[in-house]
Amino acid sequence: MEDERETPVSGAGRRGARSSSGARHFRRGLVEQRLGAGALALGTVSSTGACTEDDLDPPVVVAAEFVDAQTLVVQFSEPIASIADVNPAAHFRLGTAMVIDYAGDLSVYYDLAHHFSDGLPGTAPLRPDPGFRHAFTNVARIERGESSDELRLTLTAPVERYVCDALVEAEGLDIPAAIHLHYSQGSFPRITDESGNPLPDMGAWWVSSFLSETHPGFLPLLDPRISIPCPDDAV
């Protein structure tokens, strides 16, 4: 596969690249484009020679939905480039989050393996067996969806009904709680649009976190926040 990583090319570098025998042709680099009153923006030239300086907007996640208890379909604002060699576990992770202080002063984030076995604030445990699966719920596989602006994420374990039961109970108690999608740009290769603009981080810290974390505030460190309804067939 041809390497399409971008290499910065300064103005001085471009001038120095011209020789008396003629101009050298650059297939990669950053192209400066003047906007308005002297403002500068950076575009790209791909290895195919196509100039893409007009597309400077990164893709964003617009929706995410379970098609079964172990498969999540993520829809983006535009078509996504090749995902060959992208390590899904290094970039994506799901988790549940709950505001456990009614004033919104304290939020806790859990891996999907967590069953809220201790119960929600002021309630009894939902599960007779207080134990839960002590293992990360990672994204094991990433595939193309039915359209170029969709990706399918396969989890290492299905979403369990105890998690969904707890989220339903939380809603009844007016406790903010949901399953969320997290993404970290991390290392290359990463998720980009067809112009090479990278998908921005979404609660990136959680991708490499442990089974749970507590943070002050109302669901902090999670902007943008992509909430996902529970699958209908949670196990």
C-alpha cells in the first residue's frame, strides 16, 4: 500500500526545490491557501496528485447504534478513507457513565463489563450475584458499513442486560446515565476522511483507562458526547 502520510513543505523549501533545469514536481506536502484578508489555511496534496485544500473539515460522528448486542454501527458526517491496518482497540472503546451526585458534582465512568452490581444511589442491587466480568470490553474488529460513511465495530463481549436494566432504572430516577462511544486519534494509522482530515478525539482518555474512573463535574472529559441506546438483544 502506498504511503500517503503528509510531509510539511515550507515556502523556503519550495523555492529551493526549483533548479535551472526546471521545476520539481511535489506529490506530497502542505499547500498554503490565502483566505480573505491574508489569512492562511493548510490543505493537502495526496500521493495521487489530487489537491484537497478545499476540504479542511474533519469528519465527525453523527450517530451510533447497536445492530446486535456485540456490533455497533457508527455513522460519520462524510465518507471515511481506508481503514486497512487500523487497530480498533487502540482507537475505540465504549463505556457507561453515570452522574452519581444529583447536583452534578461527581460522575463515574465504567467499562461495559460493569453491572452496577452495588445498585444505583438509593436502590438495591439489580443482580443476585454481585460479581461481574472482570475484563475490558474492547473493540475487536472494525469493518466497512453498508455505505462509505459507516463503520461497524465488533466488541470482544456482548452488552449484558444487567447494564441496560441499570440504565433504564437510572432514567426512572432522573439520574443521567448512558453508554458512550470514545475515540482516540492515538498512533497511525487512524480514522480519516477521504481528504486525510483525522477524526477528532472523543473522550480519548477512556480508551486506555481501567475498569472505572471517577471525575468531578457533569460527565466531564466527554465532549462531544455520543450516547448510544442499549441493544434490544442484550444478553
